[in-house]
Amino acid sequence: MLVLLLLVAIVLVIFGRWFAHTPPERIKAALRRTLWAVLAALFLLLVLTGRMHWVFALIGGAIPLIQQAILAWRRAKILRDRLSPNGGSSGPRHSKVDTRYLRMELNHESGELNGEVLEGPYQGRQLNELTRSALLDLLRHIQQDNESARLLESYLDRRFGPEWRDEGARSGPGTEHHGGPMTEAEALDILGLAPGAGPDEIRAAHRRLMQNFHPDRGGSTYLAAKINQAKDVLLGK
């Protein structure tokens, strides 16, 4: 009987690990089937061997293991939901930043930065399709919009490093064009959050983005400032 108890304990540990990687709906269905099968098998075994008194000992020994397995599954689910992009979906989480000339997308998982040209001679093109020369030409065309220019400079820094500046990215400071205050919708797009996100979600999204885009880690000062501003807007600071 000791061997039987040991086998049950091993099976429960395996189930606990399986719980951490299986959707809740499948877990519930599998648990129901497994529970009935195990109970039927144990009942039959105990009846055949005349050891029904072991049932109570088995239940008493299994309860703590079941509780630990359920607790491990709940913790794993909470962790998975917090780390999983888009509130627990399987696709990567993206943030969006829109300016007059550019729509930029930041991938939280890979740190990849890409964008689409909204106006000008390269309208409709993806930035990762353009050569360095074409991107520098685009930069000259959008200098009148400071936010677009700084965003494109951030992209150039990330893609080519500081060397691109040697080719002369900007011939002059241009005319700064600042949009109005950041709206809540813009802040949600930047952090990749849905409306109604709570303070913990906002801070977690901000932390994930800063891990990829902080200037000390090779990121952009401009993007880091936008990420910080988005967090402040959503937290009401």
C-alpha cells in the first residue's frame, strides 16, 4: 500500500506541472474524467483486496498534495496572465505611437521597432523596407514636424546605431511642431493597453517597455520620455 501511495503522489506532482501549462477549461474537463477513473479503480482494487479501511488514509494523504497542486496552478496562471501580452492572449503585445508623418509600432517582447509612413514621398511604405539613404531623405522631408523627426531619429539609432548621423541626418533644427497634451487613448496605445487598465497593469506595461527602450540600454531618450508620459497620463500624475 505504501507503493500505491507513492505512485499517487508522483501522479499528483505530474498533474501539478501539467496544470501550469494547460487552459482552465481543459483542466476542468480532464480533472473530472481523471477523478472518476481514479475513484473507480481504487474502489475496485480495495474491494478485491479487502482493504477498504485504507481509503480514509489515502484521502488524508492526498488532500495536502491536491491543495499544493491547485495552489501551484493558480500561481502559474496569475504569472502567465501578467507576463502574457494582450491580457493573456498568445500574440505579442504591441504599442503604437502616431505622429503626423509616422505610425510606429513597438514590440514589447522582441524590442523591435517598425513603422509606416503616413504622408510624404514614401507614403504607405514600411520603414524596414527603406534603405538608409531613403530614410535620411524621409527625415529631411519631415523636419518641420519635430515629433515625427525625433521618432524617425530614434528608429535610425536603433537600426543603424549612431553612425547614420555622419551622413547628415538633419541639416538644421527645423521648425518644432508640438502636438497638444497626450490623450488617454494615445497613452493606452503607447503602453499597449486596453481601456480600463488598472494601475498595476499600467506599471507592468511601463516596466516592460522601459526594459527594452531605456536610454541606458541602447534605447531612445525620446521614446523613453513618451513611455514615461503615457504612464503619468494614465495614473493621473
